[in-house]
Amino acid sequence: MSAQGYDEWAIRVNFNEPYHIIDEVERLIKDTSSGVCGSSKILDCGAGTGLIGLKLAKKGLPTPLKITGIDASSSFVEVLENSSHYEAAREVWLGRGV
């Protein structure tokens, strides 16, 4: 599936799990007692086309986040590499002898 096809699929099936993750990361960063801060590193597993990085960037959090995105699809990793919201991107197959 292409990156564009993936984004279209996500909209069509109302794939909203990333929004729960985004809300939780924002909550943890804003909660000073959590030990998580804006300079913490984030690993986005199964990052797809980078929705989580994009939406977190739009939250206006105090510090630019350090996000590494990993995905099994080389075309998705290429999208992540071209995104300003990801510090790094890697093609990784989880569960297949990583």
C-alpha cells in the first residue's frame, strides 16, 4: 500500500488510535510529576506516514520533540525521513528477528 493509500484507508475506517496516543503523550509532558518532559525521546512504532509526529507538533508543546519513527514499509519510512517532525526514521520489522 502506498503512503497516500494508507492515509485514505485510515480516514475511511476511522482509525483513531493515534489520537489516544497523542493525547496521552501531551498529558505526560504537561504533567510535571510524570517525569516525562519535552526533551524526552519518543519511539513511534508502526509510525506509518507520521500522523503522531505531525499532530504532536501542532500541539505547540514547549520543546520540539525528539521522535524516531520506525515502520516495516520502506515507502512509509521515506515519508518519515522527509518530515520535519521526526528526528530519525528506520525500516524495522518488529517480531521478525529485529
